[in-house]
Amino acid sequence: MSEVMDRPQTLNLKVVGTRPIRPDGADKVTGKATFGADFSMPGMLVGKIKRSPHAHARIVSIDTKKALALAGVKAVITAADFPDLASEEYEAGESAANLRDLALNCMARGKVLYDGHAVAAVAATSSSIADAALALITVTYDVLPHVIDVEAAMEAGAPVLHAHLFTEGLETKPDRPSNIAKRNELMRGDLEAGFAQAEVTVEGRYTTAAVHQGYIEPHACVAAFAPDGQCQVWSSSQGQFMVRTYCAKILGLEASNIRVTPTEIGGGFGGKTTVYLEPLALALSRQSGAPVKMVMTREEVFRATGPTSGAVIEVKLGAKRDGAITAARVVLKYQAGAFPGSPVGAGSMTALACYDVPNFSVTGFDVVTNSPKVAAYRAPGAPISAFGVESAMDDLARELGMDPIALRRKNAVRDGVKAAYGPTFRNIGYLETLEAIADHPHYKAPLGPNQGRGVAVGFWFNVGGESTAAVQVGEDGSAVVVTGNPDIGGSRASMAMMAAEVLGLPIEKVRPIVADTASIGFSMLTGGSRTTFATGMAVTQAAQKIVVDLKRRAAQIWDVPVEQVDWINGAAVCLDAAKADKGDLTLAALAAQSARTGGPIGAQVSLTAQGAGPGFGAHICDVEVDPETGHVTILRYTAAQDVGRAIHPAYVEGQIQGGVAQGIGWALNEEYVFDSEGRMENAGFLDYRVPVASDLPMIEPIIVEVANPRHPFGAKGVGEVPIVPPLAAVANAVRAAIGVRMTDLPLSPPKIRAVIDAR
Amino acid sequence: MPHVVAACSTCRQFTDGLVEFDVEADSVRRMIGELDRRFPGLGEHIERRMAIAIDGEIHQDAHGARLAADSEVYLIPRIGGG
Amino acid sequence: MSQIAYLAPTSADEAAAALIKGGATARVLSGGTDLLVQLRAGRLAPGLIVDVKRVPGAIGIRQEDGGFVIGASTPGMTIGEHAALEKAWPGVVEAVMLIGSTQIQGRASIAGNLCNASPAADSAPALIAARATCVIVGPSGRREAPVEAIGIAPGRTSLAKGEFVLEIRLPPRAARSADAYLRSIPRTEMDIAVVGAGVNLTLDADGVIADARVALGAVGPTVALAPDAGAAIIGTRLDEAALARLDDAARSACQPISDKRGTVDFRTKIAGVLARRAAAIAYGRARGRA
């Protein structure tokens, strides 16, 4: 069912919009929450993975005999233990994944494509035996030249990763394989004419390095393959149904025989919307006959799980002297890692999404490289293209002598304007976010020496998709809200709040739980900023169905027509004045009589939520640069965002602050460093530098609410927009502070010091 | 009748470069069917790889969605979030 | 399968004997904040761990003959909380407090920091500038050596088989003396020094620098004194010209490498910057003392 609510409820809300303490909070801060690595089963074995030390090589042979013979080793697997899948696209995550590529990424077959690529795995009775077994596996490689830099990979003479990969999206079909998996193009109007009309042009070439989602909890799972073929998996994942589907496809099993329970998750940010360990753990469990636990080390997370793309961005803008942009050309080259599938498509569609440009061309290249297969990272693709466009816009403002917010306002998209990616915008709050930062005291605060201020904006689509929610009322009048979406951002609390609002219960009486694949109907995974929107819609509808049922029951008890019953503040109220002596029937009172009035009280709703509202953000960043050390200090950061309606404002603020923190890290210090052999040099948090708490000021979020009419409370997705503007916001602030445009991220101290010396 | 724009380069390989069409259909399901009839293979391509924006709202897997006579329909690649 | 034996001797002789007997795979356990990390990362596979924290004198801070004696396994947190030590040697204390993080400070020790022999060890530059010495015990008894003699190459010390560091000794403090330590890291904490500079000064009654020692970390295979850098500011009140000479001398004393943490060019320039800034802080502190 995909019914649309008539109008979002925004008046007289009692729970939605307040800030109750999150239900999972106490367990998480006291260390009691059960994460994937905390889970144990009797007789459990430890699983570990043998990984390639080469960035690109043919696997000549794998000898596992000695490992199998070692006492305590119960299973050893290689690609030979998996079906050889034909190339097939399947949608289980959020976008179609090529199943064959996914399976090959989990376990290499024939070739290894990055340092860290899994080639074999073992299950043993202890961690040290598993380590010893890995050391006994002999793999013979025929090392091949490798390529990691995106432009080097695009060149004609580059080592080719896949002999059967031919560039898609070209006019004439190519006859030679390439590392360019796909070329896409978005166009409007007449680019040449547009630039001819321009009175001012700015150009820039920008680069970003591969960065990791940086979730604090490494991947972990426990898998149990019973002799009767029933499988159970406990996994740290953003989507238990996705895990089930992928495991079924990769292993050739029936999905109905696999039950996946999501454990508490310590961050995902898109990096856990795929599988790495689960198919291997199941295969090891099948072979050994015992449950198998696999937990990645931080080094494995870096070497073998998806970062997002490193990229090259080229931007050219043309505008009139009054600031109206007449033409824009953007070229994007994104690393996909070992298999095709970088987010260059989304990067292309979002690049100009904030601007109403009459003539443009955006070209994107998806390029495979000998580095870990790229995975989704919070607004995948968008921060990268925004970095280029927003830096160029900053230069344009400077060239025109125009205030940067005014320049964006001049070219802003608004309701009724066609988006750069096609459809016409409706109910967007972009102008409101620009007003919010323009009016904020931060924008007028004075700056001192070596300090600079930068502004940048960003966009993300947000998605809807399939969700199921079940609400059950207990005999004491409390309620349980069951959904299938792992909670990565506080959504669980928001589900409870929406149900509490509709039912008229205090939040303490509503308990949200996240259920496994056998206990709740299908839900698309948690990602794409969809959960509060889509699953919230299902929760609200389920609660509304219950209210309809409660009124019917009250009418039955009172013996009045159901039209005479209303539901107010958690109780049935009789509207017939003549029967006013009835008194209200609370939820608890009705629950106590449920057997007599039709049975247990509950409802389930499954829907495909449509009409997710896109989000816009506008940020201001102040920095101070130490000209002698090149050190950048973030002095102040303000981020305005249109969220539709903040169901739980503290978690909305948390999402904004978290996205900004990741964007700042991306801008200042994070990058993958590879040596000449193609091995990652900084596969740990010591040298892969995410911001620490003392690196950041308190980030001030400004919640702007332009309701999404398609959601019962007006909510739009929140989690991804905030990471889009910071890369350019920081770079623009540094430009203002040191007087030189820096185009290559990260802006680490040695780079800044070198630029200052050359100034 | 609804006006359909294929806002992506991958569709063009089915339509020989054509990007805009008027399609006689009152639902998404019928629109996909009609497009597949005109350009064989495009139907499956849309179902697997594309999202559909109807009058500005993005829909995915929305066979039942109704199309009005003046609906503006955009075919855009499916977006994956993080 | 690999087994690790663990011993916690209660005398220096017992510890030395255990280390000799354990041979090549014996390792000293002080705070463990390097040892355990390396063990878990598979970079070390010790057969015997000798925990020296119960050897008398290993933990604790006392004043003796006008100077300080710090048990080499004393946790950084304890050092940071010692008011008298902090007053006399603010540079040494702030350097030790930079090791790791607040949590690491509960265990991290000077012994471990020095004997891990990383060229980026945070405690070393300030201790060397302070003329600190190590009391080393081993099979041949006790000996004392300057801190700069401990690290001889990245990851290697001059300690003989069976030896370990028991105490760190700081000499009596002359009047109008103060020290300071600065390091350059890309973030604001919890990083390995890209460059470290320790400066120790003594002023005469007129505020003129009578004695100066500058030691630099992470810009060479070991942490080392930069004698010309100290000499460059003796006899001055740290005016601009003196600071410029200090900057030059510090840079000349560098022999850094380019690695993922910093380039030769960057490290060299920053060595000059930090030497100047640490000297200014030490000078300000020394002037504040009558």
C-alpha cells in the first residue's frame, strides 16, 4: 500500500519535535550494547582471511593442504567453494550491484585486484590457530603492473584490470577493453553559445583523494549454517535484508533459509550497505559444521573495504557581470576501485543541482583502479563534485566582486525550476537555507589576521523505497514499534516518537525495536537518508490504522456509531453529548478489553514510499591558518539545512554535525597513501587522520523546516546533505585566509606551507 | 498525453539518441510498456536501472503511480545513498 | 603454538637474570603502550615478557641531592600531577604528557618511550635538553648514561642484553631556568610528532641567556642535541637576530626523511619554527622566575 497522507501534521504536536533521551543511549554509553563482535555462540570458531599482498596479480595456485592439516583448523575455503556467477545485476542494496563483481570482491577468483583482496579464509578453534593456518596457505602469484591514479588508469597504455570491460556510454562501441567502465553525460541547452554570452569565466582543476567512511566499529558477523540448511547470521550491517539477499545469491542458497539479525551498529555511513564477511562466514560454517565468527581488524577495514572515490574534477563557469551564470562545464573522473561502480553518476547529477543554469554539460567517467572496491559514503559522489563547483563559484564571486551568498541566491533553484538532473523542484527549502546563513551573526562576525571565511552549498536527493512497520499494543496500553531498519542515526527514537504522537501516548510508553528478517516484513536498508521518511511513513500509517480500530472498539463498548467517537490525547472520546457520562476510554482501558472487542490490537503496514524530498544545505566556515606550520584551525562552523520537519531535533542536529565533521576531515587531513607497490601505507587511525574531538569547534546547526507534503509529519531525509558543502567551505575559507586557491585535497600542513612559501 | 524525458545517456542507446517523447499512458506501468514497444529493451532498462520523476517527485518501483494528461515525466538513474 | 611466559620480578638482579635467560625473544614490559600494540599487530612475538614495574625504584618520583629521580616506569599521568616537578621542568612534563592520549597516559612511561627508540619519541628532546640521565641496571650492575645515548637507530637502543632502564635523573635546577617542548602534528592531539623541539635555558641576572640546549626529534634517525642551535642564542636576550640564527642552526641540524608523515622540506622548515617558538616559551618562563 502506498497511500499518501493528505497534509503533514504540523500543529499541536506533543511528541514530534521534542528531545526525549534515545532508547539505546544508556546501553551504548555504558558499553552494554551488543555489537557484532560481542556476539557469541556455543562451539563458535574464529574465521580469518588470507589477503593478497599485491595490488594486481594473477593467482597461479593456492595450496591449502598444510592449513587444513593443522590441528584446530575446521575449514578452509577459496573461490572454488563459491558458485561462479554470471555477470548479473541485482538490486538488494539501494542500487543494482553486479553480483559477480560483489562475489569476486568477497573472494578473488583467478586474479587479485588490490592489496588486501581476499584469496582464502579459514575457521579454527582459536584466533592464534587461525593466524597460524593463514601462514600455512601458500599462494603463488604472477605479479602484474598496477594502476591507482584515476587519470593514469584512463590512459591508453594503462594496465587493464578486466579483459571483458568495455566502456559503456560512448557513441561507437569500443573494440578494446579499458579501465573506463562508463561514461555518462548530462546536457542542457547550447554550451558554446552559453560561454559566448559570458562576460566573465572562471576555470579550475581540482583533485580529491580516496577517503574512508571511518566508522568506529569494524565489520563483524557470526554465521551458523545448520545441517538442515537453515542459516542464521548476526551482522553489523545497514540492512539485514540486503545481507540475506546477497548471501543467498553469492552462495547459491534460498533466501528463505537464511535469517539475518542486525546487531547494534557502530557507524555505517554507507560503508555497510554491502557484504564482505557474511558469505565467507556462512561458507566456513557450512564446511566446518560450527558457527563461525569473523571480525575485521582496522587494518583490514582500510585495505579491503570500500572507501569512496579519489577523483579529478574540472569546472568552467561563465557568467554575466550581474552574476547570472550562462554556462557551466563539469568533467568528473572518479575511481571505482577494483570493480565498476563509482558514484560518478550521482556526482554528475548533483554537481549543478543548486543552480538554475541554462546551458551546461556534465561528463562523468567511472574508472576501475587497483584499490579496494569503492562503497557508498554519505551522499555518494556529491561532496566530490560539489568541491569543484563550489570552489569555482567562490572564485567567480571574487572575480565579480559579489558576495558569495548573493551570487548563489542570484542563480538559485526554487520551486518550479527544473533541476539539473531533470525533474522540476517542488517544496524545496534552498532559498531559506541561504537566508538562514546570511542572517546569522556568524556571517557578520569580524575576522583577525591569518583568518578567512568560506561559504558553500550542497544538495542530496534522499530516497524513499520499501519499508514495513508493525505496531503492537500491549495489555497495559503500551506500544511496541517494530521495523526492519538498523538504527545508525537515532531513527529508532524517531519511529517511537511518530507512533507515540499518533497514538497519543507519552514516549516512555512506546518501545522501538529493530527486528530480524524473519520477524518483520521487508525493508530496504538504512541509507539514502530514507528511514525517518519511508519507515516513518509506514510507522505512522500503522499507528493510524490502530487508531481507526480503537475507535471502532470504543464505539462497540459504548454502543454508539463509530462516527461519534474521536481519538484525543491517547483516549477515545464520545462526541455524543447525551452520552457524555461515558467518560474517556484510554488506550490502556481498551487494551485491557481487547479480547472482547476483536482480539489483540496491532497493525502492520508495508509500502514503497514515494515523494522523498531533496535536501539543501548552506554552510559558513571560519579558519585560521598558521603561516609557519601550515596548520589549519577551524574556528567556527555554521550549517543550515532544510530538513522538512525535525522529528527529534537533537538527532537532526547530530546528523548535521556528524556530516560536517566528516567533511572537515576529508578537506584537511584524510587520504589514502599508497606506496610504489600499490600497498596502503596508512591503514590505521594513527596515520589515516580523521578529526579528533579537539580539532573541531562546536558546530552550530540551523534547522530550516519547509515541510515535505508527502510525509505525515513533513520530514525530509537529513543524514547525507551535511557532508556535501564542507570540502569547499573549508577550501574557500583557506583561500580567504592565505590569498591562494588550493585545489588539491587534503589541505594538509605541508601543502599549505609550500603554497605560502611560494606566494 | 504525458511528456517523457530520458535524462540519462544510457537510455539513448535504446532510442537511437532520442531523448523526449510523448507517451499515451495513464500509469507508469503502461508508460514503460509503451516505451518498450517503441524501443525494445528500454522497458527492462528502465525497470532495473532508472528512477522515475513524476511532476518533480522521484518514484522508484512505482508501477501503479498514475500519470495525468499533462504529467511531466523524467527518467533518471537510480540513486544510491550512503 | 606460540606461548608467552610472563614474569614480574621484585628485584633488579632477578629482572636482569630473567632477561638474559629469555634470550632474543625476551621483552621488557614497562607501561606496555608500545609493546602490546606491536604484539597485537603481529610485529613482535616475544617468548618472555619481563614486567619491571615491581622492581624497587621503577615507579615513583622523589627529590634527591637537589635533583629529581623519576622511576622510569612511572605513568605519565603521575608525572603530570607532580607539582614540584612541573614547576622545575615544565618542558619535560608537557612533553611526557603529549605521549599518546589521556587514556594512554595512565600507563605510558619514559622508559618505554625512550627504549622504543622512535625518532619521534616525545619525551626525548626535552629530556636531552635538560641533561637528563638514565640509570640502567643489568647483569653487570648499575650504570648511568645520558638520555641521548639510549636510542642509536630507529627501534634500536644501546642497552646490552639483560639491561633495562630503572630511573631517569634530572640535575639540580639553576636559578632562572626553564624549559619547553613543542611538536608539530597535523591534528591537535593523539598524533606522532612530525617534528619535535625541546629547549632548556638558564638566564643570568640581567635576563641574558647563559646556557641553552636545543634537541630535535623526528628529523633524524635518533633524537639528538643540536649544539649549534643552542650556541646561537647564548649571550642574547632572544632578539630577532638571535631567533633567526636559531632557526638557521636548527634547520641545518636536521637530517629528516620524507615519509607519509612529512617531507624533508617541510620537516626542516618546521624544525626552525618550533625551535624558535619553544625557545620563546622557555625564555618567557625563565624570566618569570626570580
